[in-house]
Amino acid sequence: MSITLYHNPNCGTSRTVLARLRELGHAPEVVEYLKTPPSRAQMQALLQAMGMTPRDILRRKGTPYEELNLDDPTLTDDQILDCLAAHPILMERPVVKTELGVRVCRPADRLAEILPA
């Protein structure tokens, strides 16, 4: 099974998800999204697959969320995507993509939703 993990090695939940994948015998493609952020098209595809909007994936803690005034309800999806591209730390993590779906695996137990039984 093809698995891609958008990973932040400084995040405990992200490390837990990576460890679980490996314990289950998977060798995921690990994308350290702070070093190699998803392109705008990739981000849109991930969000569409999750049924989420750009605002839904925003992380507040430890990010420039407040400085960028991202709680402004008049911001468009395009403006938020621009912020995500400029500041990948804003993306909630970890995001896991498998053949069965895409999820923000926070909490880590959400990983089971997109792995075979």
C-alpha cells in the first residue's frame, strides 16, 4: 500500500503515527512538510480528499496564526492557501494519505480510518 506522511519530526503525534505505520510493516514516504511543503495544487487535492477547507487545516498553537490575523472571517480560501504556502507551520499535522483516504491524524488513532482492517 502506498502511504505518504506529511511529517514534522518535532511533533509527538507525528512521531507516534510514523512509529505505528512502521510497526504495522509499512514504509511510508515521509515528507517533512516544513522543508518541502505541498504545492498549492497538492494542498487543494489533500483538502478535497479530506472534505476540508483551508481554514479547517490551520494550526494555531506555535504558529503565526494570530500575527497573520487568520481568524478574520473575511479571508478567502485563496488567501489562506497563500498563507499556508508562505508558512507551512500553519498546517495541522500529521496528514496521512493512503489508497483508502486522507486524514489529519490528530489524534493518532485516526490513522486506523485509512488503513486496511
